[in-house]
Amino acid sequence: MNPTRTDFLPPDVAFRVAARVDGNELKVRWVIADGYYLYRQKFDVKAESPDLLLSAAQFPAGVVKTDPYLGTQEIYTQQVEALVPYTRLDAGAHPIQIK
């Protein structure tokens, strides 16, 4: 009998995320706990602030992994940083908020 793994870290602990502004780009960094990984195709960065327009996130190359359920996937371990170009139409009237 295989016991079910019940000792998974909560998502906000296993995958810590932070963002910072660098000129006209957001740098969004995920720090990934040991033994965990994130699928490249599952990332999505969206604007929550009014009048904030985000361009497509730019990621570095990941590691190719063959998943028994999802097939060949690109993944990230340890950490990954995406560059997200942005434009503000509100002249800075609102804080930058993303999810």
C-alpha cells in the first residue's frame, strides 16, 4: 500500500513570489522550494491596477521534463525571474498591482 503524501508545503511557502519595478519593466521572481517545480505553461501575470497594460512575460529557458500525465514540459526549479514590460495610462495615479 502506498501512503498518500500529505506533507506538501502550502503554495505560498513552496512558491514565494515578489516583484519590483525596473524602468518600464516589472521583474517578477519566483523562489521555488527544494523538491518542487513550476510548469512554464502555467505562468500568467495579469494587471490588477486600473490603466496598467502588461506585455507578454519574458522567461528564460527552463529544463525539459517528461511528465507522465502532461507529457514533455518546460519547468523551473529553485527560482525563475520573468521580465514584464508595462505601460501606465494613469500617469502613476494608482499603485502597480499584479497577480
